[in-house]
Amino acid sequence: MQVELDGTHRVTPLVQTPFSEQNGIISPDGRWLAYEANDSGQSEVYVRPFPDVSSGHWQVSTGGGTRPLWARNGQELFYVSPAGALMRGGVERGPSWAATTPTLLIKEGYVTVTGGFAGRTYDISPDGQRFLMIKEGGGAEQAATPITLVVVQHFDEELKRLVPR
């Protein structure tokens, strides 16, 4: 679906097939829509031209793929394999879609939430040099460390206190 940001907030279908499509993300140059769909019977990552999504359709992943993410420079497209590995495909700049065969970037062992949550569970730093990912637990070094979560409410006020202008 897409939402008009012109004040009308009109919602219209963007990709509409009998299959399940989700996790759509537009390339940084605004030319391509990457998303996952189960056209083949399993989730795969696809790319279509944007905004005219009906003018092309290419499968990017092989053997399954979910949660696509563009590199900030638009020259790479990442996704998660069914085993939890992070895959990378190079995107060639040009008038039509062209990409390299996806390759393994980070091996499996990272959290891939299934069931009710289908959103992306990783991100890339603005400079494209690092990924933020959640690693699977269960290792010997993790067993001794209790799981904790620190929540800072009104962090902006705390930040103002710690870093006065």
C-alpha cells in the first residue's frame, strides 16, 4: 500500500497480487521497490520499478529471502536467508534493473523473528560500514550473563542535562 503525503492521506494499493507482499522499501534514488512475497510458495525478495510497479518484476533472492534493505548509496541490496544469514546483492546503476548474484555476507546465527512479527530485525549504519543485528543466544558465554533491558524514559531531557548547550 502507499499513502499520499499531500494532505489527503489517500491509501492506495501499490503491489496487488493474490500473494502476500510485505516489507517494501524504496531505493535511495527512488527508482526501485524491493519487497518480499511468496509468489513461488516461499518468501523471496523481489524488485520492481517505482512508482510504475507494473512495468517490471525481478526475483533477487534464491532459495528464500525476507526483509530487504538498501545500502544508503543504493548500490547494494541486503536480505535475510531462511537460515538467518545476511545476503548481499550488488546493484548496477543503469536505465534498467541489473544486479549481481546474491552472496553470503554474514553467516547464520542472528535472530529472525517468525510468526506475528514480520518486520526487519537489522539495519545498516549511515556510512554503510556496520550492521546492527541481534545475535541468537544460547552460547556458553551468554549463559552466565543475565538478560537485562534498560529503558530510559525522557532520554532527551537526560541528554540535555548531560550535554548543556
